Amino acid sequence: MKQVIVITGASSGFGALTARALAYAGHTVYASMRETTGRNAAVVADVEKFARDNKVDLRAIELDVGSQASADAAIAKIVAEQGRLDVVMHNAGHMSFGPAEAFTPEQLAELYDINVLSTQRVNRAALPQLRKQGRGLLVWVSSSSSAGGTPPYLAPYFAAKAGMDALAVVYARELSRWGIETSIIVPGAFTGGTNHFAHSGSPADRARAAEYEAGPYAGFGEQIMKAFSAIVPPEADAASVADAIVNVVDMPFGQRPFRVHIDPTQDGAEVAFAVIDRVRNEMLHRVGFSDLLHPKANG
């Protein structure tokens, strides 16, 4: 069934790959990004060219996840054009790399805003429409770092992703009676195919970072990056994340998995989350809310 889909942070990486894959699968896809007439104008042109060349319904739309007004306007435009909204994919995110102590609190707040608060803005814009329909799907792009191996020097990003994952879990329970499904996509480390590492932020307190570089952690950042790259199989393809999301979207209502792991490095998140999610589910059973574990079929 053709779905109307909006994807945040779709100018590059997983977002761009998934937007094209979903459009190619026959869906109407809004690839959202900021500065569509500015620095992302070339990306918008690429989106339009892909749509023409492949005869698919892929559209770029202005949506700055840092602005509630922008999120509201984008969702309103989609609903006005399509009459509905079926899938919201939370993908916008940013990474930082360096010793945790050298990042200012303001930098952590900014990263939390991009990775976590952005989802709240988009949810507040989109969920009234999905609840009105009594049907919908939220796709959250999490990270294996939320429960798997967590190498040093990525603390701000890992903390933000863990926060987003926790929010996704609770939202799933609060939306199931409205007939809204949740699927959390858990990619592992992909050192190619995305701009996460290439565009990662660095500590603002350069003097503090220099103390680490001059001390027992001299050269540690480079060692981490080399070790990271060494465990990623050469065949690891970021497009596999997009393919997994297409599979989820195309599944029948009520049969979509709560979590999907795509982890070429096998960092243990799949094992850990199996236990974490089971424990959480058992608690809901104990207190008599097991119905929250499955979306209600409304209408």
C-alpha cells in the first residue's frame, strides 16, 4: 500500500538513502532538510532529478528540526497536499568526537537538541494528524551505542542517542492505543556511506582537549578511529539500513518489528536490547498494561 512519508535529516546519509529507496518502492516521500534554497539547494536539485529520472514521487521539503514553527509548517504542507500522513521517520542527527571533558555543557545541549528534542518538535507537529487517522507509523533511527559497545571519545553522541531511544520506547506505549506503530532501527557503525564521522563536531575547549593529547591519551583519537574502521567489514553498506526500513514500512499493520538491528560490527546491542526490551515488557505485563505492547487496530 502506498504510504505518505516524511523523513527528517534527509539531505545525506541514511536519510537520503532511505528517501530514495522508499520512493523507488512506490511511496510518496518528503525528504525534509533545512536551507532548501541555501546550502542544500544542490541537494534539492538532486532530489528532483532522481524523481524525474526514476519516475517516482520524491519531494524535498523545508524542515528545520530545531524550529517548532518550521516543523509545524512542513507537516501542515504535507497534509494539505496529500490529505494524510502515514509514516514519520526520525533520522536527523549529529555526531561529535573527542574527550567528553573538553566539550562544553552548551555543546552537549546542542547535540541533545539535534538528536532528541528534534523528534519532540516533529512529533508535536505530526502526531495530531496520525491520532486523528487512528493509524500511523513512527520509525526512529537509533544507534547500537545505546546498548552495545561504546568506544570512548563519542560520549556526547552516545548520551544523546540513548536519550532518543528511551523516548522512542515510551512513545511506543503511549501511542499504541491510538493505532500508531513504532519501529526502532538500530544501525551499528558504518564508517562509509554517511557523513557522521566526516562532519562530526569537535570539542570547543581546545585547551582541555590538548591536555588529553599531551597526556596518557596522546594519539588516542586516531587509535579509536583506526580500531573502529578495522572491525567494519569491507562489504558493510549503509544502503542496507535503507533496505531494512523499506521492509518495515511495507509490512502489514500489526506485524512490524519493534526493533531492527543492522550492525556489521556485531557490537552486542542486539543481545543487550533483547534482554532490556524483554524486562520492560514483563513489567507492563505485571502491572496489567500488556495491551500497550501491540498497536490497536482502529476502524
